[in-house]
Amino acid sequence: MSQKNKDVEDGVIRRYFSLISSALGFSFVLICVVNPSEGFAQDLSAAKFPTPYEGGDGWDTATYKEGMKYYAELAAASQQLTIHTMGKTDSGYPLSVILITDPNHVALEEVSKDTRTVLLINNAIHPGESDGVDASMAFARDLVFKEEAYGEWLQDVIVAIIPFYNIGGALNRNSGTRANQNGPREYGFRGNGRNYDLNRDFLKCDTRNAKSFAEIFQLLDPDFFIDTHVSNGADYQHVMTTAQSQKDKLGLSLGQYMHTQFEPMLFKAMETAGYPTIPYVNSGGNPPENGYDQFLETPRYSTGYAGLFQTMGYMTETHMLKPYPQRVAATRAFFDASLKLLAQEGKSIQSLRQKDRDTYRRQQSAPIAWEVDRNHPARLEFHGYEASQVPSTVTGGTRLFYDRDKPFVRNIPYFNQYKVSQSVTLPAGYLIPREWHTVIDLMEKNSIVMRVVNNPVTIPAETYRIDRVQSKTPPYE
Ligand SMILES: [Zn+2]
């Protein structure tokens, strides 16, 4: 067994130990109730509010109704946690956001004006990838009730959680659409109520979910964004990988800061927690040890959308072949590491965001497309398994096989440099005909400054004309 595997197992053991100690702590409180301390109060809260995941054997994820009921119970027990319903989703249910602060609570509408740093977590965009749903519920409870552990960090950070983004998909429970994933037993479906993949819809906003998300995002203006997922593809030892804002696309001082300062600290904290983290393994069916390109999260993805507003974003991608309890624990470790780092770095992040916004306002042109530059690879420490081609008993051909008895640690190339391949000259503004209300509505939802031209004016202008539209020939998903 490699050191990495050992670390991972230790992580799980620690997790189970904390669950057991919570249960033991509860009976201990009953004995010692005449002389309670803050430590005992923590255990009482955890025992009083076990999440559905914690209350089972670690292989069940909360349903939509169980999840919302759980948050309602927390809200009833603490004024530090409030539930807000925004616009509708395609399923007919409203999109909810949970707001958690220290005792100095704030209205949702005032969050973006608050001096504290804002962390937004989005869950169940792909409801089959439910790790974040269960990790978030325990995280929310601990933020409110484990004052000793989290009170200090919560003084500087406001936490907002979307418990279920794809509600329609969460309601569509099954056990077969992620058959190759190692738990939970039942989970929701990837597509939403109308079979949209919501993690491709942030820019075009075909769904009500995306429109309601834009309202929440603009209201909160988060400094940091996490979208929780589970990966597909190659097998390797890492439990956690992340698809983060691409540094060159995020650009300017924030992109540089994220790459050179924030991420090394974040990944160090994850390693200390027992989950050495690497960027999302974007190897397209090839063994990753040959190196791979950084995933370019264009704005149709959640983190790409966040990047348009100078918000650093991370998609957490736990590894589908790792047992569910390990994945939930790794996702939770990512929340904890992010919160502590944001408490420490929040003021710097806020000022860099402002600085970049000021710079963008003065720029004459804007990049709109990027391409990977493979001339300058970075290196990363990859904990993999030896891969080979073996005969497939199903097809009679060969298939890629990862041998878990042959773990390795190798320094591999990582192509994380992107260069601009297309830019546009920025005009003074755009004139949008009133009939184009679909465009105008989306601009409004995204806080784009607009004004109505009431009287006829003559101004020099250029026009765009779409003379041809070509769709991709193969169907997508
Ligand atoms: Zn996903």
C-alpha cells in the first residue's frame, strides 16, 4: 500500500472516529451536564442535528426534501442561519440559498456591501455527484454550533450555500445513471427537469435555474466560489482534484495572485488534511502521466461565469471510484480549508478584485478566446496507477486498464499556460433594439449597466450581422 493510500484511509478513519466521538460525546454530556463546557456544547449540537448522511451508514445522500427540512431545522435553532428563496427553477420549486454568518447577521440584499469576505458554495448542479450536498449540511451545522472551531473564521467570512441547484434532477432519483461511481446508493440525475445540463447553461440561460442563479450571484457578488462535482475518467490515487479558474483567462492581478499565492496555500492545506489535491485530470481517455492540459472553464460553466465577475472559482471534482465517505470527507476538507484561507486572505482578495475591475473599465480591448500554449508546461506531482492495454472480455478488443497494485508518484507535465487567440475592440457601448428583450433581460439579471435612448440620435456606429449559424453535427449528451 502506498503512502497516499494510507493517507486516504487515515482520512476515512479520522472521519469515522469523529462520528463515533460525536455519539460518545452526547452520552458524556448527559453525565457531565452540571458542568458543561463549550466543547460539550459542540458535541450536543452534532448529536442533535445529524445529517441524513451521518445518520445512516455513510452510503446515503439526502434527498431534496430531507435536505431542505434539515436546513429549516437549523434555521429554527439559530438566527445565524437563514433560508432565502429566489426565482423559480424549471422544476417549479424555487432556488434556495442558505446564508450563514456569525451573530452579526446581515440581510441577503446587504451581503455585497458587507466588508466581510463572501464564500458561495453551489451543490447538486449534477445531482448524481452529491458529495457537496452532504458535506454542506454538516458544514452549515458546524459553522453555527461549533463556535470554538469556526467562530474565529466566521468573523471575517459570510458563507452562502445553494443546497440543491438542479432540483428537478435531484428529484429524479435512481441507482443506475452513475453505475461506475462508488456510492451513494441512490442519487439524482444529471439533467434538470427539462434535461438541460445546467453546467453548460450559465451564459445562455435557457433554464430558469440559470436565471435564478444569476440573481443570487449578482446579489452576493461572492469573492470566492465553489461548485461541487465528482469526476469521471482515468483512475489514480487522488481523492480530490479541482477545475479552477484558468489563471490567464481570469487574468490581471487576481489571476496571478490565485496562481502564485492562493492556490499553493489552498493545496498545502488540503495535503495537510490528508487529501493531496491536483488540478482536474483532463487527459481525455489517455493515461495522465503523459501530462495533460488545464481545463479551460469558459463562461458556460459555473466557474467560468464566476470569472467574468472577478470571482475565483473552483469546481471540486472528487474521484468517482473512491468510496462515498472518503469523497464527502474530502469535499468537506476543501470547504474548511477555503474558509480558513478566506478569513486570512479576504481583504487582499477584495482589493485585487476592485483593482482588476478598475483596470478592465479602462481597457480598449477584451480577449474572448484562448488556446493552450504547450511550450511552457508546469510540473505537478501525480499519484497514479500504472496503465496498460488489456483484452476486453466485452468487446474482444483491448481496453485501458489501471493496475491499483502498481501505484506510483511521478512528476508530470501540466500545460496550464493559455494565450489569447481572439480579442475584440471595446466600443463605447452597444445599442440593443428594444425588441431584443431576451438579451436585455439577461443583461439586467447580470447587473450590466444600461440606459434607455428615448429620443432619436445620430451617432457613428458599426453593426454586427449573423449571416450563418452552424450547429455541431453529433448530438450533445
Ligand atoms: Zn459534474
